Amino acid sequence: MELSPLNAISPIDGRYRNKVENLARFFSEEALIRYRVLVEIEYFIALCETPLPQLREFDHALFKSLRAIYENFTPVDAQSIKEIERTTNHDVKAVEYFIKEQFDALNLQQYKEFIHFGLTSQDINNTAIPLSIKQAVEQEYIPQLNQVIEKLETLSREWAMVPMLARTHGQPASPTRLGKEIEVFVVRLRTQASWLTQIPYAAKFGGATGNFNAHKVAYPGIDWKEFGTSFVENKLGLHHSFPTTQIEHYDQMAALFDTMKRINTILIDLDRDIWTYISMDYFKQRIKKGEVGSSAMPHKVNPIDFENSEGNLGIANAILEHLAAKLPVSRLQRDLTDSTVLRNVGVPFAHASIGFQATLKGLGKLLLNADRFESDLENNWAVVAEAIQTILRREGYPNPYEALKGLTRTNSRINKETIAEFIDTLEVNEDIRRELKQISPSNYTGI
């Protein structure tokens, strides 16, 4: 059966493929193979530059030809490697054999044994995968996250002066402003995004058990630790973990996934709040001509974008949670469990991307229902009781909290008039009485 969006098992390769196809450049099988080829080629060039005695003849023209192997990498090349893998039953060894074939084509047969020289497969995987993640974060994830943050910043400014009844524990509480409530999410997301950029993309590079054993026994006069650090950090732009076992610790990768999870959690919180505001009629939703809100009820416009976002971000978090908890744990010097779970790294990225796009789409459809904000405030004059009792405390008035508590809990309907009548009963001077009467739910919004 030929794979298509209709028969794909995963919705990220089916229904949502058009939303996440850019991630294939980093997380598909073809992408992983290409990144492995890149690391192998750059490693060979680094050996030439050391220089090893047998590789002194190489120059920049030859380096350019070698780099063309991964720079011009095609699906046909990837398929060739998969065909080799059918025989080797080892994915990284298949890459090595493919590059050796390319060396044959370039008339470089005598240098083929320096491909993958002294390495184990994890030296390739633990550099190729962090490099793909780093580039995916920089080129796709952060730009999408910034789009969401920038949209929220725009709405925060647009609604900066819209007074709104707050609700704590689901009950009417001291008024706030809509723009400020949106700004809360902006600050939370900005903080996590800042931490995200501080996490290093760590890579293991050191041979079969991390000690450069094979390198040292072959060329004991070379500082292989310095070579490995220079290669990983200067050539690949990653952080060299040392010492390690056969595999990377994955502690920094776990930190990245935990931070991504917190970002998703903040957006889930936003999605649920906006969903609730829509249910309270604080917002209407802009719809396109021809769209259907409900299959059965013509009047409905469902907040599906925020629901879609919440669901996808939840799936992303479930996988990120497992990756962050599982990857740093490996039996002794290594087991293979990291290999199979790392093949799923692109899945939470894809679901997070779908979630970001859905939230952004939902935010773009919001229409402020100003009348509903105003009526909610007008129907909840009891919330100014806090303001009145606080000013009375300032003035040394006896038992102000208890006086307001008696008013608000025994009177079934509190409005502007009942508050004014209560103020008139207070034994305070006229200036204080005027000050108290100027307070309303719509202007008692703090700073």
C-alpha cells in the first residue's frame, strides 16, 4: 500500500501533514540518514585537518567534493542506504558503506578506512540527532512560538484598558483588566523561551566506551580529547559531553523536553481560559463564509481551535514526559532503549506545532464582546467591598471587614445604590464618603 494522508496511521503524517511537513527536514528517516552522512563527512575532514599522516594530501577542493555528498543528498541516496541496511542490519554501518561507495566514485579508495575511523555508531547518532533537534528548534519551533507570543502581546496592548470581572475559585473577585490577564501568559512564555535558549545541545563523541580507546592506541601522540571537543563544538556547533559512557547522558536533552513541556502547559492553561471566556460570551468568534460550527445546531460556533490545541499539546507533553524520564537512564555503559525512543523525537515537535498553529488561529478569530464585560461588572458591585473596607482600615474605622461582610452576605442584591446607601451610614467625614462613592467595579482594577 502506498502511503498517503488517508491511510497514514499517525495523524501527523495524515490529516495534519500539511501543517508539519517542514519538520520532515529534521525528523524523518531520510533526514536522520542525511545528518549521519553529514557527521561522518565532517569527521573525516576533521581527521584530515588534524592532520593524520595518511591524510595530508587532502585540500579544500577535495573537502568541497566531500561536503557535496551531504549537501546534495537526495531521496535516492537515502534509499540506497536503506538497501545497504537490508544486508548489514545496521543503520549507521550502512551509512559508512554508502560513503565508501562515494569515495570510490571520487577515486579516493585508498582513504576509505578512515571513514568512521575509531568510532562507534553512537558517536554518529549522538551528534546527528542533537544537531537535527538544534536546527529544528532554531528554524521551526522558536519562530512558531514567537508568533504565538507576538499575537498575545498585540492583544494585550489592544485590550489593555478593558476592565474585566476576575474570578477566583470560579467566583466573582476583585476586577482586573483583560490586557493584563493576557500579559500574564506573555511573561510566562517569554520566561520559558529564554530558558530554552540557555540549554546546551550536548553530544557524545569518544569511541566505544567514551575514552577514545581506538584513537589513542592508533595515534597516541594526538590529544584526542581536544580533537573531539573541537570537532563537536567548532565544526558541529554542539556542546561536547565528556566524560561519557558509550552514549550521551541526555540530561540536557531532558531539560529541553521539560522546558518544551512547560511551554505547552502554559498554552493549555491559555487555551482553557479563552475557551471559558468564550463560553461566558466574553468573546464571539469570527468565521469564514461556508464554515459549519456544529453538524446539528446551526447557531453554534464551537471553540474548536483551542480544543484542538489543548489536545495536541497534551499528546506532545505525554511523549516529552517519557523522553525526559527515559533517556537519561541506561544500563551500565549503554543499552539500546534510547535508540528506539529517539526515533520518536519529531512526534512531540509535530503535535506542539499543530497546537501552536491552532492557538494562533483561534486567537485570530476572537471578537471582543464589550457589552458582556460591562454587564458582568455592573451585576457584581459586591466586589468593591474589598476597596471600601481597605480605605476604612486606612482611616482606623472599627471592624470594617465585618461591616462589609454583613452587607454583602445578608443583602441578596448588591448594586450601586445599595453600596451608596451603605456608605451613607458610615461615620466618616464627607471627603472619605466622596472617595468611597467614586469606586466602581469598572475602575477598581489596580495597576
